Amino acid sequence: MAKCKTDCIERPLSLVFEKLGCVVGRHPCVFIVLVLCVAAALGPGFIFLHEREANDIEDQFTPVNGPAKLERAIVVENFPQSEEFSQLRLSSEGTYASVIITGLHRENILTEAAFNDIIELDRQVKSITSGNTFENLCAKTKGRCMSNAILDIINYNAAEIVSSNIKYPMNNDTFLGTTIGGVELNPDSSALTSAKAVRLFYFLDEKKKGEEKMKNWIDGFLKLLSNSTEQKTVHVSYFTSISRQNELETNSDSVIPLFSVTYFLAITMSILSCLRLDCVRTKVWVAAFGVVSAGMAVLASFGLLLFCGMPFAMTVATAPFLILGVGVDDMFIMISCWQKTEVHKAVELRLAETYKEAGVSITITTLTDVLAFYIGLMTPFRSVQSFCMYTSTALLFCYLFNITFFGACLALNGWREKGNRHWLTCMKVPEATGDDGGCCVGGAYDENTHKEFEMPMDSFFKNYYGPFLTRVWVKALVCLVYAGYLAVSIYGCFQMQEGLDLKHLAADGSYVGSYYDKEDEFFSAFGPNVMLVIKDEDFQYWNPTARKSLDLCLENFLNLPVADSGISPISWLSAYMQFGLNADLNLGNETQFKSHLSAFLNLSGFSQDVNFTNNQIHASRMFIQTVNISTAIDEKNMLDVFRETAEKCVVDLIVYHPAFIYFDQYAVIVSNTIQNIVVATCAMLVISLLLIPNPLCSLWVTFAIASVIVGVTGFMALWDVSLDSVSMINLVICIGFSVDFSAHISYAYVSSEKSSANEKAMDAVTKLGYPIVQGAVSTIAGVVVLAAAKSYIFRTFFKIMFLVILFGAVHGIVFIPVFLTFLSTCSNSHEKKIIIFQSSDTSERQELEVPGEGWLAAIVCGVVTPMPCVLSITITTLTDVLAFYIGLLTPFRSVQSFCMYTSTALLFYYLFNITFFGACLALNGWREKGNRHWLTCMKVPEATGDDGGCCVAFEMPMDSFFKNYYVPFLTKV
């Protein structure tokens, strides 16, 4: 009778690891030298580090193919930069320096004393001569440097600020919403009575942006303001167009000193957790070389990718902290398994047993981690892609170095222990007679089991924690705690904020953060002045019906909550129609409309708003002022409603503002995060099904993934972490790491020889409880120094990693063991169930011997083991679906749509084939077994040869052809 097994992959893999362990145990020096040579060969790739650094904010932290980038290309193509500068019409942020001036005690800034300081500051800025003078570098309009409106209004005379009747936000067609902030108005008019802040801009000619003298002038500006930020009556916050970039580049340098602290902590934690009083059995050197192995993995993997030209984003600087934690985690699993082998066996046999026990477990966690990061490559953020590529490659190297270099170190340590030699001097010492080893004796072991004495923490998990956890009232309490955890997590998920605040790219205490804080406080009443670009070359501007359609679109925009209907749109067309009305021109006529257009544009200052060449209007643009854009949610909503309104408009137009480049992250961040989580979770389920010899326990592992992800997402929102490209990286980490602890425990539970569910849970916790705690503590120790970093990016990494490891460990040693006891089918015992099949019309009985995993195991065994056809179609389906999913990486929406629909259809087709069609095949099999007619289902006489007809069964003619003619012909020499 065929025996059904669900360990058809796990068992041979264990045997492979057993043989590998034996080879490593026999030739440890070969593996150590080999790994050292690989690290030495790839390590020099770090000489390319500065060349590969990719710190451009727009490139790294905005979607690769964001809509705003395509919209910007249309704007640049149709409206090239003019000699006449206009801040409103810039397609980018421009090159500039800016200051926000506030009162020292937040008092009214519209005073003569304050403006004396403001005018003096303006004079000092314009007098900077670093590289060149401001007069030579400034952006100009009508031959003069672009000036600041508020200073023009008072004619650079501080005394006039008190007597001037300044209207707000429009003062004689000049918009002051971005110049004066924190205002109070006269209740009876729009006249200013007081203000808290004044902002000045100093734009440079963008065409000279790449010149060294431009950078020198901006450096001179920063030097001036950093040395004298306090005036007599005002406080000054300052900023430049390159400040974010400079701060981002210096951020990564600030974390370098933390590497040494991290490795010191990791080595110290590893040694302390492996330390014994027995001078022979202590694992001091093993623990130290486990950390060295992780360090070499980082060196080799990063060196390889730097050799290959992979961009090195700032986010990658957090990866070594992560790799260290993972490598040490696997090390603890291997040490734990080594300690459970018999001390008198040959070293190679002990290492073989260690590899057999630990190999599959660390392979599962490595595969899930690496796969999670490779799935992260699907995100449209280059910073995430770079991080995922470096980290996944480093994890692979860490895994390979663990089963070669670290395994060899474990073998050498085994030879030392076998010779009963001191851990430090390697001199032989007298053998201890009990668990009372000291500095002069050692090598004690349990004479009953012939294994090393248990670590005190192992005894705690075996004698106290395991029995305590399996009590009924404790299980009920665990379920109650889990329900509370889930409730708080779900609540936190609904509090999640989206988007990366650009000030977070700068270090704490930076002048950039101060400027952004003042901007948010005083200048959030008015948002971007959004550009509406009519890109339809065939639009008939002179046609009253077409203009009516356009006016209706404009009205829809103005009716939006985020638009200021009190400020008229800046529209060349409205001004032109008014001009025609005043000049008594018939602008409803195409010829008349075009003949007077050029003159009007040149006189009115609208020449930059219309692409009018070869007597055709190729494109034109108008502007709408937005209001009350103070938070990331406001920015997201504004972007969404403007684009939705543009799509509904009958006129072919787009909306654009340079800030939309950064706002685009809101459009994709949630959908991409969900996509990564769903795809990765499904992939984790597949790997678990293949490598954990019980399907139901694999489902529990998948449940743990979902549970940890929900917990991390909810609690990170409550910890003031937004969902952005930085936290997306960490959620990708979460997918992989949430598998680790639960997979270890589930695998140990399934592999246990115990009979009852409670005993299995206690056995699993006894075996892996302490290694899980060790791994969790060591991983947190690897990243805890980042909590002291002055950068939001690194602190966010610490916060989410802390939550991932904490919740993962709690699931591994608390929730999952309890939940597994509720389902006794998660078993790998040798009990067998006999499933009896009996035909309804015959007395024939068939028995199938199935191990004690239950009905789901039987189903999976039936699919995987005895049916190679199913394996064949599974392979073809997986390759086809994977090919189509890879197609989702293309930048063409038509291809993405095709790939998504086709891959999903293929998956459903596969599932329906192995369920519905399989069931039909089974029904047909029952019909054939009863020798019944295909149409009438009546019994027919059984054919005695291939002479069947309508009343007997017969062989397919093509089967006979292939059998009797084609195959013999094909095999002839």
C-alpha cells in the first residue's frame, strides 16, 4: 500500500544538509579558506562606493514613472523657459535661496524696527560675492533681478510699512499669500493689520545651475545665514533649493560611527548568551565568529553589487544592521541543535545531525526573507529597490557563509571540545564530573543522554514555561491578550498617515527642519498655484461653444474645496477676450483671433502661457490658486480631486505643479504596499507548504505573517510613523521576518515525536524558545543604536524593526504554540489512518494508508507524491504566471493590465483544473470502472481487444500510433 507523505521535499532536503554537514565537519579548513577568499575578492568593490551613491531625492523617493513626471515633460516641451523669469511658470522648483523672518517673541512683524532688520538682511544677501555677485547670477525680468513684492510695496523704506494700506492676499494684482504669513485682517476690509512672518526669495538664473559659481554663491548664502541668524528684532530661518540634497547626503555619514557600536554590542550579546562556566563547553569563539560571518557576508555581497554597478541609496546604510541580526539568529539555531547532539560521536557526525536538524529551518527563513525583498523590487521607488536588492543579496551570502564558514568554525570548536581543551589556551584540562566546570576543569555532559547539559534558559523553557503555557486558563488568557493586540492594531491601521514629509530627509536640529516648521505654521493657508495645461492642438479657442466647455471646466475646478474661488484664475484667454471686447475685435473668427494674438501676448505678459507657432496654438495654460494645504492628507486629496476633475473635463487637459512630483507618492504608496504584502504572503505560504511537512501548520505560519503585519502597521501609526517609501521598506522586512520565528516553532512542532498536542508544543518551545529569544535580542541589539540617530530615516528603521522582532518573537513563543495546540492535526507522528473506499455497485474495497496529519495532508500528498502530471502542470503554470508578473514591471499600462488579467486567469485556470476538472475526471473514472457507456451510462460488455465499438470500450487510435509506430521509429539509430 502506498504511504502518503507530506515531507516529500523536506526529507530529501534534510538528507542533503546531513551530507553537507558531514563534508564540512571533515574538511573545515577548506571551507574557511574558501569563504575568506570570496570575501577578499569581492570586498574591494567598496572602492566604487562613492561612484555608486544615489542620493537624488526626486530620483530615489518619488515614483519612477509618476504621472507628474510625464506631465512635467509635456510642460517642458510646450513651454520652454523664457528669458523673462516668472516663479509662477517654473516647471521645476528653480534654483533659489529663501528666508522666513519672524518676530523674536512671535509678535507682529509689520513694524518699522522689524523691517529695518529685514531690509538690512536683504542688502547683506544681495552683497554676497562668493563665486560671483547676486546681480550677475540672479533671475531677471525686464533686465532687472526678480525682487520681493513686500519690499517693492514699501519702496525699501521701513517707515512706510506702518502707513501703507496693504491688501491681502491680492494687493493691486500682486499675490502676497506666499510672502506674508500668520496674518490678521481688518474685519471690514481685506487690509492687513498684523502678520507674524515675512518670506523673501532670491532666485538665480536656472540656466546657470550647473556652474560652479552658482554653487559658490549658495554656499556663501548658507555661511552668511548660519553665522548670523539672530537680528536685533527678528529671527531668521533659511533654506536653499539644494539644502535637502545636502542634508540627505550628510545623513548617511552620521550613521557610520554607529557600525562599530553595533558590532561590539552584537559580539557581546552573542558571547554572553553562549557563555558557560564550563571552560570546554563554552561557545565564546563560536559566537564571535558567527558575528564575523555576518560581517563578511555584508562585505562580499555589497562588494559584488558595487562591482556590478548597482546604485547605492542612502536607505541601504541600514541594511548591515539588519543582516547582522539575521546572521546571528541563524547562528543561535545552529548552536542550539549542536548542543542537542551526543558529545561522544565523531565531529562530522555531530555536525551532520546539526545540519539535518537546523538546515531546513534556516533555509525556510532565508528563502522567505530573500523572497520578500525580491518582491520589494516591484515597488516604483528606487530607494526601496536599491535597499531590497542589497539586502536580499546580503541575506543569501549570510546564509551561504553560515552553512560553510560558520559551520566550519563549529566543527573546529567541536574538535577542541572532543580533545577536552580549554576555550582560550587550547590546553587539555581535566574532565569535569558534573555540571560544575570551572577555569581548570571542563567537558562535562549528561551521562544519561550523552549530550551537553542544558543551558539554564533551556531548563526554564522546559520545566516552567512550557507546562505553564499549555494550561487551559493560560491558553484562554493568551487568546484574550491576542484579541486585545488585534483590536489595538486594527485601530492603529485606521490612524495611518501617508506620505514622506520632505523635512524628515534632514537631520534633527537642521536649519531645514526649522524652515519647514515655520512654513507649515505661517504659510499653509495657501497651497500651490496649479497649472492647467490644455494640450489639445485642435482645440478651437475662438469657438464660443469650445470656450463654454473650457469655462465649465474652470468652474468645476473653482468649485473644489481646495480651490480659492475668491481669487480669479490667471487666464490668458479671459484677458484676451476682454482685450478684444475693449478693442471691438471679432475674436469669434479664427483669422481675427490668430492675427491679433501675438501682439496681445507680448504686451500683456502672457507670452509664456501659449505655445503659438506656425499660426497654430499647440498648447496653452492657466493657473488656479489652492488653499488650506497644510498636511499630507490635504496634499493627497488636492492632487486626487484635481486629477479627477481634469479627467472628467471634456477638454483634453492636465494639471501640474512642481510639488506634484513629490505628491505622486500618495497615489501609489498604499496600493504598492498592499500589493507587496499580498504577493509576498502568498509566496511565503507556498514555501511553507513545500518545506514544512504539514499543510495546516503552513497556514498557521501564513496567519502569523498577516497578524504581525497588521500589528506592526497599527502600532507604527500610533508611534507617529507615516506610510512612506521609508516605512514601506520596513514593511517589506516585516513580511520576511514575521515568518522566521513562527516557522521555526511550527517546524519544531511538526517534527516532534511526542504524541499529544500539548506535549508537542512544550517540546517545540523547549527546543527553540531560547534560540528565538537570543535571535530577537541580538537583532534588536543590532538596530538599537539607530534609536540614537539624528535622522528620521534611521529612527523609523529602528522603530519598525523593533516592532517586527518584538511581535514576531511573541507570536513565536506565545501565540503560535497555543494556537497549534487547538489543532492536533499538526502532527508528524507515525500513527496511520486507513481510508476505505467502497464502490456503490461492487463489493471491492480499497485501503489507503495515511499518516496522522489528517485529511488535508492526505489531499496534499495525493497531489504532490503520486501524480507527476500535477507537478508538471504546476511547474508550467508557475513559470507562466511568474513571467506575466514580471511583465508588471514594465512602464506601459497596457502591458501591465494585460499581464495582470492573464496571470490571474492562468491561476484560476490552474485551480479549476486540479479541482473541477479533476473531479470530472474522477466521476468519469467511476463510470469507466463500472464499464458503463459514455452516453447512456448503461453497462456494456467488456472488449477483449481493440475491436471495440459502440457497445464496448476500445483504445484510442492515436495512442496505438505513438506506441506501435512513432516511438519505435524515433528510437532507431
